[in-house]
Amino acid sequence: MDFALFMERYGYRILVLVFGAAILGIMLAPFVMTFWAFSSGIAAAVIAVIVLAIGIALMVVPKFWNFADKMRQTHVIKDWNEEK
């Protein structure tokens, strides 16, 4: 099998694997660095990773709810149970 045929057959799978690994690595880097920073004590490392996850969640969740509120305001939702 020559290189062109190999890339035609497996190129997109390799590309998805490389990009997926890069995105996962970028997303997990803060957790891994925090874990290594507190690796002297396993309890401190676990607590630090949990605190970091909670902090990220507290930054992301309000933006999600704000987006959901904006979407509810821009679309008309009719109440079919409302009596006329």
C-alpha cells in the first residue's frame, strides 16, 4: 500500500485522532498541572482538582443560563392551555 492510498483510507481518522488528542490535552492541562503541583499529598491534589472543576463550572454555568434566557426572550412560546 502506497502512502497516497494509506492517507486516502486512514487520513481523516488520523486527523480526527490528532485533533481530538490536542483538544483533550488543552482541556485537561489545568487539571494535570494542578495535580502535579500538589502531588506531595494525594488529598491536597484531589481537593485542588475538585476546587478547580467547581471554579470552571461556576464560570461556565451562568453563561449557559444567560444564553438560555436570551433564547427564550427571542422566540415566542405560545401557551396552548391558556383559555381564550
